[in-house]
Amino acid sequence: MKLTVTQQISQIDCGQWNRLATNGNPFLSYEFLCGLELTSCVNSDSGWEPFHLVLYDDNHDRPMLVGAIPLYLKYHSWGEYVFDWAWADAYQRAGLEYYPKLLSAVPFTPVTGPKLLVDTGHPNPGKLREILANGLVSTADESGVSSLHVLFTTDSDNRLLETQGMMRRTGNQFHWQNDHYEDFAHFLTTFTAAKRKKIRRERRRVLDAGITMETLTGDDLKPQHWEVMYRFYRITVYNHGAAAYLNRQFFEHLQHQMSDRVVMVLARDGKRYVGGALSLLGHDALYGRYWGAEDYYQGLHFEACYYKPIEYCIHKNLDRFEAGAQGEHKLSRGLLPTPTYSTHWLRDARFRHAIAQFLEAETEHVDRYSSALQGHTPFRRCSSGK
């Protein structure tokens, strides 16, 4: 076994990487991660310097990739969705350098998925995961970075990383779960009368405004659709004063390499597209990512970002729809609070102790918050969407 670091995922064989990323999460695919690098969305200039940890088995005619961790040297904390600005500020006030740090995550993507990727066909995949977990912390320690962070982790990854001294952090998102619904109308029968009426009214307003909705994927997506979707993405970035993490070249990359895993909802007023939302498709889930609109139409955001994707999930019999980070307004639309996790290692023992105490208090707060939200769902008490 040989554990090493590669700073270009393009140096790895596509088929070998995708053999490890078999859980159906499109963001962990070679096409997505390599696309970010090829289009310069992630590089040292953007503050996301690739530093992928890879594990090879040399007992073959040529080295065989049997494990990998998507990993980056980070020179800031933008685009992560797990906020550690206060930690960085505390380091600065103590006269210490917080950056660079090591981060295992999918850039700009708050989606839960495994980070310890291994060949499940190997005789001992559990051992491979142990080697990766141990090597990850050892790499952080030997590289001299202030800290190591693994974001949006699975339960199995959490348990293993915690044995390496990493600390668990709890967050919250809103996800929709498919309870064998026949169609959207069936889904609405689980709502209280008042909430059901509100959603119907929101959807009717979009129709009354003369808006036509289109749900497109695969070969149905034409160059003009990608052009308007990129424009909508930039409008949202501008309206929120945010950073445009993705460029036009990356959208073109999605068009040519991942269109079969893209679900695009577009809103048309006559012949003109006025808004849209882009989601990525996994084996059992749909992941909402980007949204934008040129004009304001009442209810259009909810229709494009929630109701149409939920309809798609029901039609395709997908288990869930993950609508991205934050947003309590999602609760009344049938998306329920769902815990998310990350794990953290800090070199300095003093800060490690202080942050451990902070995480304990924060977890209690998040648990209380999630419990309180459960009392405000739109579902009838006797419904299966409790």
C-alpha cells in the first residue's frame, strides 16, 4: 500500500476514481471534481489548492487506486457552509496563523457524502478506510497546518475519524423525504388544510402570471438552456453580494460531461426564459444547487426550487430531495430538519480544548433548535409525514 498526495485529480484515471465513488453522489464523481480544477474554479489562486490523498495497491501490473480523500489546502473559509470564522479570528487574536488549513469537502457544495472513498470490491475495504483515516490526520500533522476539517460527513466516516482524535460538529439542513407518494397532490394530502391551501395558492399565482415551467435533463438540455442558467446564477450572486465561485467554463463542462445528471427547471414568460433552478441527480436523491431569476414573479422561487423538484422526485421514485443549506422557509413546504455533521482536528491543544467545549454547547443548541422545528411542520398529526 502506498499513501501519497496528488495536486491534480486529472493525474488519476477517471475509471479508477469513479470505482471508489460508487454511492451515487454526483459531486464526488471524477467528472465534477475534475471539472472544477480544469475550469480553474479551484486552484491556489482561488484559495482551494487541490491536495488529494490517494492510496495505491502496488501488488498489480500497475498501481491500482484503492482509496482516496478529496482534500484541499484552504487559504480562507469561503464556500464551505460550515462556519469557522470565529475560530480563525481567535487564532489571529492569539497571534497564531489559522490559514492554511486542510479541508476535505466538495468545493462550494453543502451535500453529505462519504469522504473516505475506498474500493468496496477489495478483500478488506474496512482496512483501507482505517489507513485513509489515519493517513489523513498524519498528513495534517506532518504538513504543519493549523487544523483539519472534514465537512458533511457520513455516520461511518464520523465514527472512524473520531477514533483518530477528530471532534464531531452538528449542523442542520432541510430535506424532503419520499413516503411512496403517487403524485404531488398525494403529497399535499399529508398537510394541514391551511398549509395545503397556501401551497396551492403559491402554485396558482405562477400559472396566473402566465409562466410556463419546463423540467429538462440529458439531451433535452440545449446550449441556450445552459446560457440562461448561467446568467441566472450570476444574477443571484450579484443580488446577494456573493462570490461567483463557478465560471461559464464550468457550466459548459457540466453541459458536455454531466448533462445526464443535471435536472434543470426553467420558467418561461412567452418565449423568454425568466428564471430557473439547477439540481444534480444521484442514484436515490436529487440535490438542489443553483437558482436565479431576471424578474420577480410571486411564488416562482418556491415553484422552481421546491415544488417542481419534488414532483420530479415523486415521478422518478427518488428517496429524497436535498435543497441545500439553511432556509427555515423550507419547513412549511414539507422539507424537514435533518442533522448534518463534520469533524475537526486542531494542532494547538489549547484551542482544541476550547473548541471541544464550544462544540458540546453548540450541539445542545442545534438539538434544541431541531426539536423546536419539529413542532412547526406543515403535516397533519396523523399523516405519514410527521
